[in-house]
Amino acid sequence: MRGLYLLDYGAGNVRSLVNAVNRLGYEIEWVKEPDDILKAEKLIFPGVGAFGSAMQSLVEKNYVEPLKQYIESGKPFMGICVGLQALFERSEESPDIPGLGIIPGTVKLFNKDDNNKAVPHMGWNKANCLKEGKDTNYGIKQDKVYYFIHSYAVPYDENIKEWILSTTQYGNEIFISSIQKDNVFGTQFHPEKSGYAGLRLLKSFLEGYCSNNDDKEIIIKNPIKLSKDEFTKRIIACLDVRTNDQGDLVVTKGDQYDVRERSTNNDINCGQIRNLGKPVELARRYFDEGADEITFLNITSFRNCPLSDLPMLQILKLTSETVFVPLTIGGGIRDVIDPDGKFHSALEVAGEYFRSGADKVSIGSDAVYAVEKYLANNKKLSGDTSIETIAHGYGSQAVVISVDPRRIYVKSPEDEPNHHLIKTSFPGPDGELWCWYQCTVKGGREGRDIDVHQLVTSCEAMGAGEILLNCMDKDGTNSGYDLELINDVKNAVRIPVIASSGAGKEEHFAEVFNKTNVEAALAAGIFHRKEVPIQNVKNYLREKSISIRRDDS
Ligand code: 1PR
């Protein structure tokens, strides 16, 4: 097809969309100047990031008028996420910056007082079609779920019924998850990140399947409010990546963060970096097996390397060609100085990763340093930390905080007045009944005088969108997640929390979802060693009536 254009304005991960389009057998050109918009025969606007920066960028590039003219011309248009939101008049996210105003209405922040849900809405949810009729829905399937990642949405409004293709329920709120009228189509979710269900939907837009010629044939239904939303729990595969002693980039896995093989009967591998496979191949395997998300952690990120040569960039580029679920990259998201002295801000580093196919970046050590500064400053935001700058540029939903805590036992609360304590059911070696969780940096090599409670609440205040909660004591032990730690963190923040470290069997996943409110559970070792395949975990959870995305191909 000639004339298929992508409206990129320089924010977020658009590589995955290009890869998805290519995978479906189409070539897509990038809009480089206003005239390209008018030349297009089909246009996709993949808005990623924040509403204000997206609109500002359209204004600066003189894209607003050509875009309105294009839509007016009747040629097919598809907006994704902020690309859908931009069609409305305004957004609470940036009240002073107007939207395109093609659809009446305001994009609003999810209700944070609704205790049943975390904000951002991050994960897989249903899209319930309200329009019934011939070729109206671009192949949105009622039995599938799609990947959402956003804090703002347009609430259902019956005054714009003719625009609404589907709605989605999150907690008690029903919002517009896709729109369709004449030549205009838009999804709040990301089809390019929604596995095969999303690819099918993109294909129907590219093939021109859709638009209803006769509006009278279409029945428009009202949404039905359910007693509980259909949001699913996520299962995440995590790949710790580093260079081994032979210089190859491998997936490794530690026991309580020690990734070197231990001695067993003079084993020749003793002391070597544990090698569990190749990063791109393993990620592809996990996508095929039904992982809802994949996380790469560069665990030797404290080493200095020129930004342009970061090995993880290539891994992301290759992975995003064949893996169509969200990708997170962690390790080394901070201000860096190249060996030749060139400075790059954390925002620049993150930008490189987003352009290479990452949907989220995860910040470990730098989050701890930022919180130390924030607390020393009487909780005043400085605006220049990695968390704040990346959240501002790419949206909170793109910023994950990876926490590497370890348990410290204390005899009584008086012994540790400065840290948030937990009364534990697992007494310490000397019968201690209290503990706190110390944050560490540099992959657990150095403990800091900050507890996990301080860290997560401060990071949330700075604009982080999700917590990846590891636990050094549990990592690689196969003994189950640390439920005390997880519950403590989950109760302290409103952003989503990923439980990590310790999964050893299917039951551990059911336990973490039944006994805590986490949105996602991550595992590494059992998946790498093929001890428990992802499908078995998902089948087991489904049997236990836990809402899980069905594998789709
Ligand atoms: O500090 O921002 O540069 O980030 C470094 C990142 O690398 C952090 O996210 C940190 O967690 C990670 N990291 C550093 N060293 C190690 C190590 O293992 N030596 N990996 C490491 C942390 C822990 C988990 C693991 C789960 C599940 N890996 O991510 O995947 O514990 O494991 P399991 O299911 O086998 O129990 P920065």
C-alpha cells in the first residue's frame, strides 16, 4: 500500500507500531513535514506520553491545521492512546493546552479515590463494543483483552454516542476505549502491544475493513456496568542480562543476586556467570508462551559505556520486531557520561530506549539517590531528577521503580525509630519479631539509610507510575513471594505494584494474587530453567478463578 503515513512527533515508543505494521506486510512512511500529512492516503497517529507535550509538539511542527484538513477529507485516520485523546477538546492533564476539538468532551484523570484500583490503568482489559452492525468494529473481539497504559481517559458520555465504538470498565468507571465514526478510528489501548488480538485489529484498519456505509443499519447499545471490572492480572517474565566471562551477552539469574555458579563437585563452571540463554530468543519464547509483559534488566549497568553502544539498545530493537507485548528496560537509567566525557541526561538515555522499542524504563539506584535528595529537601520536588524529567516527557506510566530491598531484623521498635517497621510472622535468627526493609543500590552491593516505605511513597510523589518490587532475601529461592513486604508496599501507594522474587511453583502466583492486591507477578528462574512454563501458571490461575489473559495466536 502506498501513502500509509505515521505521524511521529518525537515522543515514546513508535518503533513497536512500525514493527507491527511491517510484520503485517505493510511499509509505513514517517511524516517529516506538514505537507506529508496532506499527501497521506492513510494516517496513524500513535500518541505516546503526555497530552500536553503531544499537542505542543503538533503546534510547533505546524501539524495541527493539516491534521484537521486530513481528517475532514474523509481519508482513513487511526489514533492510538494520546492519538485518540488529542481528538477531544481538552485534557485535565494539561488544562491550558487545547486538543484538536474534533469530538466534544474532556479527557479526565481516573478517580484516584476509588479504592479498588491503581492509577495508571496499566494492563490488559476488555473492550466492549457498543455498535452492532455490518463491518463496524475493526475486529474488536468480545472475548479478547487489549493492553492499556494510561492515567487519563474520556468517561462514557451518551451525548457523543455516535462516536463510541467500545467502552471499558476500570474499577467503577466506564470510559471510552475506542471510537469510530466515518473515516475516524481510535483506540485508547495499544493494538501494537496487544499480542495477536491487537495485530488483527491493526490489520483490519490497514486493509480498510470497517467503515459503515449506512449508519441506519447500526444499532448503538448502552454500556452495562458490571459489579467487578474485567481487568486481568499480568504475568511478567524477567531477563537479567549481562556480559559473561567470554564476552557474550547472556541471560543470567542470581541466587539472592549472586549470578556466579556455585561449587558442586569441582564443576568446571564453578565461579562462571550462570548462562541461561540468549536475551532476544528467550524474550521471543516467552511471548509465544503467553507472557503479558517482558522486562530486561541490565544488571551491570553501573559500568560506563558510550550511550550509542549500549548493548541493550540492540536487544530491544531486535526483540520489538517479533514481540508484541510491552517491554520494560532497566539498568543504567540515570545521567551518564560517555568515556570521551560527553554528558547525557537520564531523559536522553530513556529516550534512546523508547526509540529502540521500550515502553517503560525502570529506575533502580538512581531512584534511591533521588529520594535521599527529596527527603533531605523536606520533600520539595526539584524537577530535575530522572523520575521527574522522564515522567514529564513521556508520562508517569513509562516510569517504573525497581526496588532491591533486603530484610533487616530488629528486636523492638525502639531499636529502629527512623524506619518503617513491620511486625513479622517469620522471626529472625535471634527470635526478632520486627523488621524493616533496607533499600540498596548497584544491584544490592550497597545498602542505604532508606527504607522501602520511604522510597515508594517518595517515588510516587515524584511521578513514578509503577513499582517493581524485588526482594533480595527471596530472589532465586523458589520459596514464594515475600507477602509481608508486598502487602506493606501495596498499602502505601496507589500506583500499580509488580510482585517479584521467589516464585517457585504455580501456587505461589495464586497465593500472591489472593493474599495481596498486586496487579502483576514477575518471575525469572523458573521460566528460564523451564521448571514451570508460563502456560502452566496461567492455566492454574484460571482454574483458581483469577482473571488472566488467554493466550492468543
Ligand atoms: O540500579 O537503575 O542501574 O538498575 C539495575 C537493575 O538491575 C535493577 O533493577 C536491579 O534489580 C537489577 N540487578 C542488579 N544486579 C542484579 C543481580 O541479580 N545481581 N537483578 C539485579 C535483580 C532481580 C529480579 C529477579 C527477580 C525474580 N534481579 O529482577 O528477576 O528476583 O527472580 P526469581 O523469580 O528467580 O526469584 P540500576
